[in-house]
Amino acid sequence: MPAIQYSSLGGTKKVNEIVMAGSHDAAITSGGARAQTQERSIYAQAYRGVRIFDVRIAGQRVGLSGAKLSAFHGKNTPSTVSKTVGGVQRNIDVTRMVLGDWGMDLDEILSSAKRFVTKFPTEFLILKFDKSSNYEMILEACRTKLRTALYTKPGNIADHTLSHMAGTVVCAFMPDGFAELQRAGKGIADGAAQIVNLYPNGQMPDSINGLVYFGKGGTSIVQPKKYAFSAPVKGKFLQNIDKQSRILADANTQNLSRDVLRMMYWTQTGMVRSIKGRDEKAWTTGSKDRLKQLWADGGYDYMRNNVPRAFGLESHATDFKLYLPNFIMIDFANKDKGETIYGLNLLSRAEIIQLNANLG
């Protein structure tokens, strides 16, 4: 199986002009059925088309005196202790995992990411660090492991070309983590990129060295009354479509520029079945058609409602493809899912319009 390479779309393509797969809870490849979200390494997920990875990192106890930085899926409850980390005695926030599980070590994540961009130097990856602790130690590990592959370029990634991004791993920190790194005097020159989510009411920064996006995943753990308890898995599937439709509509209502990347989630939260069991139902032939329709809906409707009547939707003057989601976040990344998402880049205007007709 050949690797999915977005550079084949053209090195002059900008990041905001393409749609890519994203990995939800990217490093949770072990644990119970209600915790595990992925099965493959970062390298293997990237090989199958994933370009942005949702990573949560905390201090995990190792024996009586040691600790390490690891991915987790659960509630982060850090407390500061002195532990041996990498052979050095350090103060580290360690977490007692509650209703969750541990995943890959941070060193493994970084080594796997570097291996991919070294093997495929025309590609790039983004690691999105969120809901984590020990941010200075995380950045230190990024610098040590990635070295020259660490992204240190200023500016808004949305507006950069694939050639500009080639061969790099972006270590992007959500506001809490980025603020902590700023207080320590760290910035893009040190490899600390900023990532900001404008959903639901965020403010666009005056400038950014990193990326801005609009989107949110997750459905209610409790089955809503709107969907029958006799079909809880289908209910979760439909609940996610409802939520994502509203979020994409919100993005259009706010008239977001292409400096903001749109993020769509094809994931579900719930108490019934394992995560994998629910996910399998979201990737049947019919479900993949619904994914394509949902993806196509936002940009088409935005342009239909906002462009002058003098221009037809098929006209090159009204490129509604620019307003479609750029990232589709998924669980259990594999070849079929990656190829499905990559294929959205190849759809013509007429095919996207037809998808909307089917949705209607």
C-alpha cells in the first residue's frame, strides 16, 4: 500500500486549500474498550493520511521513584512531585488517572513523527498539545527528539504552501500551554507554535505563528431523548451529524476568512458499545456517503447564500471549495478512512453540488 501524500496535489497548494485526515486522541493505542481510540503508531497513521494529531500529555508514575511523559485519555489530575525523569531528578506534575487510560510515551510519539517526515520529506505533520501538563518539558522533548525537523517558521500555517511546510513537524500548543511557554520566554523560534480554536466565541488574534481553527467534537455521554434508546449507536451517529452541521453553519455565519481552518469531527462519545464498535457503524458505505455530504454542505451553502446572483456556483469566480472543512477528525485511522478523506480533494464542483442535492 503506497503512502497517502498530499504533496501530490501540488506543492503550491496552500494548507487552507486542502482537506486532510486528523487523529482524535491520536496516541491512545491501548487500554479498555471505552478508552482506546487508535490502533497504529503515529508513523502508520500518517502513512494512511493523518496530518494533525490530537495529543494529551501528562506525567505518568513509573515505579516508586520515576516518571515519564505519556499520552492519556481521561481526566488530568496533576500534582507536583520530585521524580527521576530520563535519569535526572526533576519536579514533575504526575497524574492519577481517573476513568481513563494511558497511551504512547511522548518520546515514541516524537520519534514516530520524525521518522515519517524523514521518509517522506515533501509532507508535514501537526501535533496539537491540549489539556496537558508539564508544557516546558514537552517542548524540551520536542526540541531534543525532532531537532531540524521541528517547525520554527513564523506566520499563519493556513496561508503557507505544502512546499513551505515540507519535512517538518509542527508542535502546536493550545492557549493554556502556549501561555505557560510564553511566560518561560519560549516562542516559535524555539519550536513552540500557537494553536487557537475560535469555536464558539473565540477572538481572532491580530497575528499568529501557528494556526487558527474552528470546530469541536464530542457528543453527550447520555443518550438524548431525541434518539430512540432502542438504537443507541445509530442515535449517536445522528447526534454527531446534528452537532457538526450546527458548528459548520456557525463557521459560515461568522464569515470566517481562509486564515481560519475548519475542523469537522467524525467521532462519537457514548456509554453503549466500545468506541471501536460505534466507529465501525460510522464507516459503512452509507455512512461514508453521509460524511461526504456533511463535508460538502457547509461551503456550498455558504457560497449559495453569500455570492452575488451574477455568478453561478459552477463559476471559477465562486470557489466555494475554499470554504469546506480542512480537517476531518477520526478514530482508528486506517487505509480506507484515509483514502476516503484524501479523495475529497479530487471532487469537482459539480460532484460537490450533487452531494448537496443528495443531502437535501
